[in-house]
Amino acid sequence: MAPHNYYPVTAPSSSSPTPAGVSPSQSPSINHWTTPGPASSDFRSDTITTPTASMLAAIASTTLGDDVFHEDATTNALQSYIAALCGKPAALLVMSGTMGNQVAIRTHLGGPPHAVLCDHRAHILRAEAGGVAALCGAQIEGVVPANGAYLTLEDVKGNAVLGEDVHGCPTRLVEVENTLGGAVMPLAEVRRIGEWARAEGIKTHLDGARLWEAVAAGHGSLAEYAACVDSVQLCFSKGLGAPMGSIIVGDEAFVKRARWIRKSLGGGIRMAGVVSSAARTAVEEQFLGGKLLRTHEQARRLADRWEGLGGVLSVPTETNMVWLDVKKSGVEAEDIVRLAAEKGIKTFGTRIVVHYQISELAMRGMEEVMETVMGNKKAAAGTEGA
């Protein structure tokens, strides 16, 4: 979903201190780490989550070794910790999910010709600036799932290029994403695809930026999903709320080569403990602390309210995202955005994302927006029929 430029910059609070040398009119709102701030009423994405005081405390006491030289104890510990959670031998910290996906894909691919097969809505195809083509020299084939929800083995087999016909660009990697748009890809299907790919000598990568959500929803463990594929990317800065960072996991040979690829892309991290300490805190507090499941319940609450008012959903709400079918509901996305903004709430018109820092006040406000927009629709229909 493309972002909408509907939102002005939030004005600084009159009680917020202004950095020296910066006038109040130039200063952005300052986060004091103890409250979510504007994130508490921002439904645009779970990337909006802000770091916490406990993350700041972890950063303040972190080690400051050089990760390029493998010398940062906090980063080494994080990598071992996540690798163990995923049941993989090794892991590598990267600065973003996009970097993690691109490093993993390039690590798996040798020299061209080669192709990557993925869902037609996949992040690596739609939202990574053409990185697979630019950085890997690979053709990318987006596949429309026959079931309309997630890729199946039948989709993959029907679109993979196998054999040695020189006219084709052979499939060397299959990428799956979980969750994708908030929808869960079942563990059994990931396993089927992984087993078939291994038998065919094809590598597999799981973009698990939001895999935490699928696991929190009870669809399998990190280790069970990771066992199905050759590599996984996990993001710390979306629903978990760390300020930055992702990690990729795989076997030792994969991570050794991925470290080299990361360096070639400018991703070598010096005092990496600053990133790793906050990431570890985010995993322990939000994922292991059980906070994600509550966001699923809140998303379901908003979905139920929308449908109860006569609205239609584009897809079922399975985790923390609610997709409104504004066309079938007979309303305008712009009206939803405008009405929300009047209440101090930020959202996209068709996608509502709930994260763990959303307040109850914002939840009630979003419900009121739904009530108003659907009420206006009914009132307009009544006027036209009069």
C-alpha cells in the first residue's frame, strides 16, 4: 500500500525542551522515551512504534565493540539468541528488513541467469526499490496466488522454471512472506514449498519481518517456520518497537557469506551494541512478553465494528491489520483520513494497523470515525431517496 501524504508535521509541545541553537519553530516533537507520544494514535503502520525507556537503559549500558571485527559482545549475544529461537546455527544483524532480504537473496544466488519467484504482492517486489534486479541481477517473477490469500506449492510449481532450456531464466530461489498484509501463511504450506524446493536444488527465503505476528497468533513457532527454509529475515523495528534493525538467520556458511555481502552494501556496523541492545529488549518485552496478541484482539474489534456498521473488509483480519474495502462499503478513503485527523488520529483510508502502543482513547476514536463515515453514507442515501 502506497503511503498518502495527508499529514502535516506534528507541532512541538509547549512543554518540550528545545535543543540549544534551535528555535522552537524549527524543533520537532521530542520523545522522552517514557510514553509512546504520537504513536499512541497512529494507525498507519506498526513501524510507527517508538523505543521505550527500558530500551534506552539497555543502550546506555551496552557494549561498544566493533561488529565488523566480530568484537561487540551484545551483538554477538543477540545473534546467538535469535539463532537459537529460530533453531538455526547462526544469525547476522542488519540495519533494516530491506537490507536483510537483499543480503539474504544475494547470498543465496550465484551468477546469472537466475530468477526469484515470489508472491506478486511481496515486499521484495513492491517495496524494495528494485533491489533484486539492481543488486542481484536476477529476474523476479511475481505470482498471483490461486486461492487469493497466500502462495501454495501448486502456485510455485506452476510458475517455477526448471530444466536446462536456454530460453528460460531458471528459478534459483523461492521467497515467501509471513505475514503478508497481516494475513498468515500456514506453516504446513511453507513446509510443503520448502521440501519441494530442497528436492529441486532451489534455495528458499522467508521474509519474516512480521513473522512474530504469525507466531503470536498461534500458527507455529519461530523454529518451526525457520526449519522449512534456508534463511529468514526478522524485523525489530515494526511491531516490536525497536528504533532500528533486523536480523537474518541461516546456516553458518550462509551467514559467513552474508557478512561479506552486507559489507559490500555498506552495511558494516561499528558500535552495533547500540542497535542490538534495544532489539533484544524489544524481543523480550513485546514478543516474549505477549503484547502482540492484544493488538490482534484490538484489530478484530475494529474489524467487527466496521462490519457491524455495514462495512466490508477486503480480506479477513488475522493479526494486527484491518483492510477496509471502501469501494464495496460505499465510502471514500479520504473521508476516513479527514475524520480521523479531526480527532488527532493518523491512518490510511483503507488499511488500519494496530500496534502495542495504540491507546484505548485512539481505539474509541477510530470506532467513532467508522460510525460517522458509515452514518454519513446512510444519511446521504436517505436524502437521495427522499
